[in-house]
Amino acid sequence: MATISSVGLGSGIDVNSIVTQLVAIEKMPITTLANKATKIGNQVSALAQLKTQFAALGDIATRISAPGAWSARNAVSSSPSAATITATGVAVASKFTLDVDALASQQVTASAGLAAGFKPGAGTLQVQLGAWSAAGSHFTAGAADAVPVTIDAADSLSVIARKINSAKAGVVASVFNDGVNDRLVLTSKLTGEASGFRIQSADAALASLVFDPELSPSMGMAASNVAAQYGQDAKARINGIPVTSSTNTLSSNMTGVSISLLATTTVGYGTGGAVKAPLVMSISEDVTPAVRNVTDFVTAFNALSKNLSDLTKYDAANKSAALFQGDSGIAGLQAVLRSMAGSSSLGASSQRLSDIGIERQLDGSLSISTAKLSVSANNGTQLQQLFTQDNNDPLTNGFALKFKALSTGVLSTRGSITTRVTAFSQELVRNTDSQAKVSAHATLFEARLRKQYSALDTQMANLNALNAYVTQQVTTWNKSTA
């Protein structure tokens, strides 16, 4: 009897097709589960976008709630070529006059002309910082000790300059050629009367490099044909009140105000015929950053509001529901957002967003009346109070505090979005397990079917063979009896 090598050959039945179709029916739940997993994945992505938008709204609310967001200042000088002004948020809005009588300067002295390559000889220079009185008649040493600079016999003026600079005595040395001779030029590092210097030496060889106008007769740099420029403080008058500074910056006279002096405005200062030409310095509140912050707040709010609407709507035209259509959790967030935008902030002169030109629209978004917002921004602290008023009550606090708290709550580990993402993640795990179980069951089902059909095929083949044999015997019998 022939052996059946392929299921279906013995019976003539298309067993592979039958098994394939039956297994496909068994695997149908996998398609449903896969579609469900796809939807969950889309929902998780949508929730991630919501988290990003809530975080953006919270960041802007945090920025607005900071005191620095409302303390920008404009500072203007009537003559920036003579003096410039800057102001921080603590500066009081004001206007004042400024006379620049004298600029702060450094002390500058120079030696007499010396032949190129001149080497004065060995010895020690003593560099002492301090203050000279008028015309160098008296020197008052500063708190720091004199700095010694050792000069060798082979040192030229260039080498001496390098040694003075290396000593870091508060004096900068350089060599200047006047076209014929070299001169050692000394300049104090800092401006101001207290940054002057005196150069002394007990060594006769270095007499040409000494600067000490108190000595009589004069010698060295004090006797050169180059007049010394003594360090002086800046002198100015703010609203007629004299002020001084060792630098050309006035930063300690008015809180939060810094003035850079660039040129004198008084002609003939110190003489009886001095002519003043005062500048006008103005400080005013700068509302531009505050308005920009409020605009950013509205933009972030509208982006979040639109996304929530899109996720919960039903498209009647296409008869399709959005990812969270009918979802009470997401719909609840949308309701809270809209309710908060329509709430009040108590304790401020303006209590609602509509009072400053931010109007709610039918679709839940906010629109800005630029003209009305501008009026509010320039009305003292009206705008600031509406956003930053702290009543220790989330229902009546300023709007920046309200939305900052809302964002913090939603994004917390126990917040609605975070808990939903966790739940969806767990559901995806269960979904994957379910698909694996259905697939495993279908595999066993297929193996069982093929075993059953194989046995049936073998039996059918045997029956067919028996039938052929009987038929043959009947035919032979009929022939023999004919």
C-alpha cells in the first residue's frame, strides 16, 4: 500500500488552506489587541505633548511671578557722548541733572630725555603709592608698603621698565622715544587721587629716575622738562550736589543707578568764570518685558487649550472621535483651564484678565486687546498685581501664581497626566502579554489541527485503497461468472 507523504494527498482535501484559515480565525484577537496598542501608544504621545505644554505654561507663569519680571528700567542721557546711564529694577523712576566738572585721571610722569641704550647704574628704586596734594607739594603714602625694584648696572631703560612692571607695584612703566632720546614713562594703573605714586632711591646712580617733588632742589623726573600729570578724582554734580569718584563711574550715589562719565560738560571748572552745561538724566519704568511676558502667557495658554479641544472633540463630518473624546480626565483638565482663565484675583485694582484686555473666546482661547493691555501696563503696578498678588489662596491668587500651581500639580508624580501615563504603560504591558498568549495558543491549535488532519488523511488513504481493491475483485468475479 502506498505511503502518504503530504497531508491532503490521501484524501484529496486542501488541508493547508483549511488549517491556515482556521488558525487565522484563532489569531483574530491579536489584530484587535494590536489596534488597541496603537491607540494606547498614540494616547501616551498625546499626553507627553500635554505635559510639555503644561510645563511651558508653568515656566512662563514662574517667570512672570518673579519680582524681576516687573522691574525693568529705561535710562537715558541727554548727551551720551558726555555721560551714559544704566539702571536696575531697584532704581526709582526719576529725572535729574548732571554736571561733569572733571574726569578721573591717572598720574603720569616721564624722565628727561636719555640717550638710547642709557644704563643709569645699580641701585634700588622704591615705588610708593599714595596721594599728592595740589601741584605735588605734599605726598601722603597709602596703606601699602613701598615696593623695592632692584636695578643692575647693566640694565637699560627697557629692562628697568620690565622690572618695574614685574614688581606689580601699581605702576606701569614703558619706554618712549621722542625722536632723539628715550624717556622712561610711568603711569599709575588706576585713576584717582589715591592712586598716585612716588619714586625714591638712596642710590645716586638712579637720581635721574626719581620722582619726588617734595625734595628740594628738584631732581630726576620732578626736574625733567615734562610736566607731571597728577592723578585726580572725577568731580560731578547731581542736581547741583557735588560728588566725587576715583573712577569715571558713579555707582554708589543713587540706588540701582550707574553713570559712566566720558567728557566734561563744565567749561573753566575751578575758576570764577566756570560755565555749566548740565545734562538731563532720565529713568523710567520699562513695560516692554512685562507686556512680552503676558503675551507669551497667552500664547502658551492658547496652544494648550487648542490641544485639549482637539483631543476631546468629535468630528461629525468624518464621524470620528478624537483620542480622548468622552474621557472625563482630559475633559476635566480642559474645564479647569477655562475656569481658571475666567476666575478673579482679589486684592488688585484689576481682578479679571478681561480688565487688562485679555478676553476669553467661544472656543476657549484668549485674545489680547493691545491698546487695553498697554494702558494697564503703564498704570503703575496694576498689571503686576493681577498676576503676582499672593493671598495664600489658590482660588484668589494672582494669575501667574494660579497657573504656576496648576502646572506643578498636573506634572507632579501624583498628577492626572502622570498617573494616566503610568496606567497606559501598564496596559501596554498587559496587551503585549495577551498578544503573546493568543499567538502561543494559535501555534498549539495549528499543531493539533495538522496532527488530526494527518491522521484523517492516512485513514482516508487506507479506505480509498481498500475501495479500489474491492472494486477490482468485484470486476474480476463478474468476468469469471459471465
